[in-house]
Amino acid sequence: MNIEVINEKHWLSIKDIYQSGIRTGNATFETAVPNWENWTKGRLVPCSVVGIKNQKVVGWASVSEVSSRCAYKGVGEVSVYVHPTFKGLGIGKELLSEVIFRSEKNGLWTLQASIFPENKGSISLFQQTGFRKVGSREKIGELNGTWRDVILFERRSKTV
């Protein structure tokens, strides 16, 4: 698999993969995919990547700012999505590992993620790549009429 920094040329594939995650009901609180401009707002593009196999985007991982405050400039929120056809092949782990590497190169000292408890695959992925559970938030948001919990994970850099 080749890994590239996200670019607008990847948008249709990123959008399709994101839409697949939305449909599961266990990937995000979002209910619709925004346009490219809104999706990239707040994303740290140098730390955000797509995985390409046979000229097809098979997954993506991105880092978003958690705050505009200076004290949090080294903290990012991570998202990882893999096309349903390619799940279970290690693509998510490869993408997340690359995001970790790029985030440290760009001065981030903490990465965090909020994951629905039902999303066992994502929980396992983040734990395999050095994230630890730091807590949970009960009924933090409503999705399709149901209040949902999330588990909070973080990874502190050993090099930044």
C-alpha cells in the first residue's frame, strides 16, 4: 500500500469511505459528509493521509486540531476510516502508525480519540498502536435519537 498526504484529488474516495462509516452508526456523531472545504477546516493536512492500493483509496486517517488555544497546539484528534471491503487487513494500523509518525514530525505531543464503546475494531486498533483508555463520557451526544457514550483514548509521544 502507498500512503500519501490527503489532497482534494482523493476527496470522492474519502467521502465514500466516510459515508460508509456514518452508515454503521458506530463511527461518528456526524450524519452527513460535509464538502471538502468544511471537512478540511481544522485538519492538520501534513499529518493526514490516505492509503492507496491498485490506484484506489482504501482508507484514510486524519488529525484535527482540538483547540485554537496556544497551549493545545501539540494536541490532535485522530480519525481512521477503512473502506468496508478492506477491513481486517491491517490497513487501519498502517495508516494510524503513519499518522503517529507524521504528527510527531510536526511537533504534536498528544493524540486523542473518542470512540463509541460498540466500535470494538477501532478500540483494538488504537490500543495496538499505543493509545490508552483515559476515561469515558456518558451520553455526550445524540445520534439518531439515542444518547451515546464515548471512550476516550490518548497517546503521548515519547519523542516530542
